[in-house]
Amino acid sequence: MEQYFQKDIETMPVEKIKELQSAKLVKQVKHVYENVPYYRELMDKKGVRPEDIHGIEDLHKLPFISKSDLRETYPYGMLAVPLSDCVRIHSTSGTTGKRVIAYYTQHDIDLWEDCCARAIVAAGGTKEDVLQVAYGYGLFTGGAGLHGGSHKVGCLTLPMSSGNTERQIQFMMDLKSTIICCTPSYAAYIGETLKEQGYKPEDNSLKSGIFGAEPWTEEMRRDIEKALGIKAYDIYGLTETSGPGVAFECKEQKGMHINEDHFIAEIIDPETGEVLPEGEKGELVFTSLDKEAFPLLRYRTRDICVLSREKCSCGRTFIRMAKPMGRSDDMLIIRGVNVFPSQIETVLLNEGYAPNYRIEVDRVNNTDTLDVYVELLPEQLSDTTEGIVKMEKALSAAITTMLGIRPAVHLVPPKTIVRSEGKAVRVVDKRKLHD
Ligand code: ADP
Ligand code: ZN
């Protein structure tokens, strides 16, 4: 039988969710307008006042906030409560530039941990589980978020943090971890290391994993599930909206349920800012409804995805977001063609390679170049040079079919591409160096 962490909320009829969101939005806009001068100015400039917001139907009247606003107001310009009411600070990973920070009251932390607890329960977690947190701790939100959620569910929590893979595996085996949480790239690395140590997927006690913080493909999911002998669940979030747990996958594994009692999600056209109807692909925008210290109205995530209100067999009524394809700024434009690194990952894994690759883009004589470095599998190492050239050509052809542009593929020896313990860095765009 399906288990929920907060059944009444997670299965609330859609109409009720919308009523709840409307009521919370009115209050939240007032809170922000009164306490955050920066946002008040934006609203004044747009000619919208808190009294104009009567419910979610008025959401579109509000101005957007983006990462550059957060960088501009760094560190405390978005604070909506006295700093003395805050109990914690986290920071983004800085994947796309200067880090931004977020501050939390105890109430903010509580609700965030509830969201993570919902994700853990949806992945089959109960108080009988041993949950290994292999996300980084520190200022990153992954470790602390899942840690708090794990406590709420009552799991036996192993606060491992990321890295030190030998020790991860030792404790995983000795303490019989049943759930592991980390980035998908780190999960793949742990799977690879287990195999090297002679373990078979059925030797560990893991039943599920909760992976997120970076884009990963369905092919990658399949690989991780096979390597660890588990069911792999996706979890999504960003520091700006608290951290992981904004959305989580249920056993259906068809998109992640967004915790709509705390967040309103919109999809917009990234060029025009126009709100798109459900089912269309665009940029994900979040409005936080309950956050006290660092509330964000219409925050542009730059993550590209699709929402669906289709009924889910798990009984949860929250809207679902598809796996984000990556951020709009992860998208590479190569010789005029839009390329997401995840498309290349799909091809590599479908062709039987491991998810160890690096994409290099450069510009030579005014033409963009695309080089894809992929590790040979250990059993391919003995192949002749001729054989390897053939494999490179085959892989290049498969990528060309997917992207419409031809890359130069380089098969490199096993273990020559750095493994990731946190968010994997797969793309080197050297064109930026010349600009
Ligand atoms: P940074 O923006 O510096 O990476 P965060 O650690 O807050 O800082 O990361 C949030 C971002 O991570 C999201 O905006 C999104 O791009 C990515 N992300 C998080 N979870 C997922 C997921 N499940 N799938 C794809 N991307 C994700
Ligand atoms: Zn579901």
C-alpha cells in the first residue's frame, strides 16, 4: 500500500491545493512587499501592489526574480525577517558563477525537512531503514536537507557526506544501508567501485536511492539501478527554494511531484517571460509560499522542463515536473544547433559505454568544434588501434544522428576521466576563453 509522509496534504484535491495556494500567496506577497525593499521597488516599478494580488490568478502580475538579483543583493538584501530570527545559512554550489546564499528560520528548516521526508517516504523509506546521506554537507543543501528529512521519517541516519568512497562502501556493507542519497554521478561512481571490489549488485542491502542536484538521463537511471540493485528515485530542488525536496519522484517514476502546498510552479517562455500552458516546455519558475526568511516570488530557475497535471497512480495530487533537461545556460549552441549535454549522455549509455565522459567545445577558424572524450570499458582496452578507430566512428555517427552535428569522438583509457563525488562537471566550453 502506498505510504505518505503527510497524506492529507499530499493527496489533497487539486481545487483545495489551489485555494490553499491563493490564500498563502496573498499573505506572502504582503510579507515580501513590507520587508524586502529590493522586491518592493521591483513591484512599484511594475505598478503592482499587494492589494492587487487576490489569488494565484494574479500571480502573473508580479515581477520575476533571477539569480542576478540575488547576486546583486548578496548577502542580506533579500532578508525578510530580522537576521536574529535566522538559524542557518546555505549556499548554492556555484555551478554557474558566483554563489548565492539563502537564510532560514527554524520554521523554514522544518518545512524543508518535511519536503525531504515526503521524498524519502515516497522512495519506500520507513523508520526501519538505514539511510546513508552521501550528498555533501557544508554549505551545500543536499546533505543537510536529506539528513533532516531522514530524521523526520525516523530512519537510522548515516551522515557520511560525499567522498571517501572506500569508507562509504565499508559502512554501506557493515551497517547494511537500505537507502542511499547522493548525486547520480556519485551513485554511478559508487556502483563502479563496488564492482571493482568484487561485489555483485545483490551483495548490498540497498533497496532504493534518492538522487538529484544535477541533470541525469533515464539511461543513467537504468545503469545505476542495475549497478546497485536498487530502484533509483529523482529529487529536485535548489538552494534558492530551500534545497532538495521541492519535487520528488514516487514509484511511478514519471516525473516529480512538486510540493505545491509550499511552492507554486509556472512554466514560462524564457525569451518573452510569457506563461505557457501546462504541457509546454519552458523555464521553470517558483514562488515560495511559506518561506519566512528568504521568500522568493516568481524565481526564474533557468531549468528547462514540462509540467503535467495528469493523475498519478500513487494517489498524490501534486503536479509533476518532467526531468529537467538541464539549465538554459547548460545548453550549448554549437554551429547554430542547440545541444544539451544530456543528449550526448543518452547516446553514450545506449551504446554501452559508462557515464564517464567530457565534452569540449572550442572555436577554430571561426568554426565551432565539438570533441567528446569517452572512456573505453576495461574489456575494450585490448582492442587494436583499428578496432578503436572503428568504435570512435560508430559512436560519432550515433551522436550525429541525435544532435544533427558531427562530433570528434575520442575513446580514452579507463579511469582517465575524473570521477565526481558531487555535481559532475562534464562540459568545458573553451570558446568562453576567447571571448
Ligand atoms: P547551483 O545552481 O550553483 O548548482 P544548487 O546546488 O542550488 O546550486 O543547485 C540547484 C540546481 O541543480 C537546479 O537549479 C538544477 O539546475 C539542478 N538540479 C537539482 N536537482 C536536479 C534534478 N533532479 N535534475 C536535474 N537538475 C537538478
Ligand atoms: Zn505519483
